[in-house]
Amino acid sequence: MTDTQTISEHWGKGDVFSRILNAMEQAGIDPKSATIEDLAPVDHFHARGFPATVELADALPVKEGDRLVDIGCGIGGPARYFAKRFRCHVDGLDITGPFVEAGNKLSALVGMEDAVQFLHGDGQNLPYSDEQFDGGYAQHVTMNVLSRDDFFGEAFRVLKPGAFFAVTEHGLGEKGEPHHPVPWSEDGSGAYLMRPSATVGALERAGFSNIAVTDTGEKYLKGYKAAIKLAEEGKAPLFGVHILLGKLAPEIVRNAARNIEEGRTQPVQIVCCKPG
């Protein structure tokens, strides 16, 4: 099995869309009248979920009518949120086929298939033309990217001059390797964490400038601890990202918090631009 296949199968197998529909019905959500707000607890499949997407959107200069690229789009929640909030168009790409299939079906479910489209592919080899997008982002994707240089180089290529680019990731901390399982890897395979300073270096090599780094560790730790508390009290929601994380979800969340507390990971948000 190739590294790409390993990473893809870690994130999603089988009929992801049916799993989500079943969970919606168990939670009392009618798929026929569902909105992107209804989908949000599962739809934003990255650390801190929907609040992190909103926070990222608040930091970006998106304009109505822009065309954005979401590299590592998952099942498409952030793309649908950006498209609705800013009245823009979003093209998404993900390495996990079942996520792409589910993402397109969820877009149709909420009537947004004309505003967002998702393709199956690798962020290190984007299927888009040069200087096609007004902005782009990658939320908690790069932990599974072998070559940051290829990944950021491709992002740079498909962005127009003056476009923004944003990355959120769990950077490698100063205190040793992370405890596993974590969201991006059960045992360390397919994981390629880098120190935030090294990620900045890779962005600079790709040609990006005006690179601003924000440490988000405390916010992520607070979010993980809140999820742990709900689970311990038996109050975890029926409809949440544990549907996609699977049976290891409780251990994954505990390790994610522990790694931040012990300085093994350092979550960051990075915003930069392609020189105009």
C-alpha cells in the first residue's frame, strides 16, 4: 500500500455519506430540510470544528465573487460555509475518495452544488490551472503532507498574484514526538509534523510573503478539554465528529489535549499572500 493510500484510508472508508445520514436521523435532524448549520457539528472535520472555521474566515480578506481553493477539503463544511458567508465559489480537493463523494452529496442536500465542487486528488499535484484562484486555505491537512515544498509550491502556482493563502496545523512541539493515536494518525504512520518555523520556511521557499503566525494552542486545548468533559459526563452529542473518527475517538481527543499540554504539538494559524 502506498503512503497516499494509507493516509486516505486512515481518514475515511466505506460509505461516509450514509454514516452521516444515519447519525442525522438518530439525532432528529431531517435530511430533507437540513441546513449547513445543522451539518456543522460533523461538517467541519478538523480541530475545534466550526469555531475554528469561523475564526479563520474572520482573518481572511475574502470578497463576494471570489473563487477560492480548499486544499484538503474533507467533507466540505468549510467550503460551504465560506461560499454561503461570502457569496463566493469554492473548489475543494481531498485525498480521501469517500470524503469527496460525501462532500458533493452533502452540497446537493443543502442546495449548494453550484457554489462548491469537490474533486478527488493530491494537494501535492493540484488539477487546476495557473493563477486560477483569488485565495486558498488548508485546514489541518499538512500534518499528512510528505513534501511541504511540493504542497506549498502547488498552492502558489494556482493562486493569482496578490491572493491570500492560509494554513492551520498542529506543528511539532519542542518536547518530543506526539502520543498516538491522534486525529491524523493512529500510530505515527503517514504523519509529517514540522516545527512552525520550518513550515514558515517552506512557505517562503514557495514564494509567499507577509507571513503571519498565530499560536492557537490554548484555544485548541480548551476545545479538546470541553469535549473530554462532555464525554465523561455522558453528554457527548449524538451528531459530532466522533462519527468520522470511529471507535478510537475518546483516546484520540485525550491525546490531542495531552500533546499540547506536554509541548509535543503546537497548533498554529498561518496567513500569508502571493506577491502581487
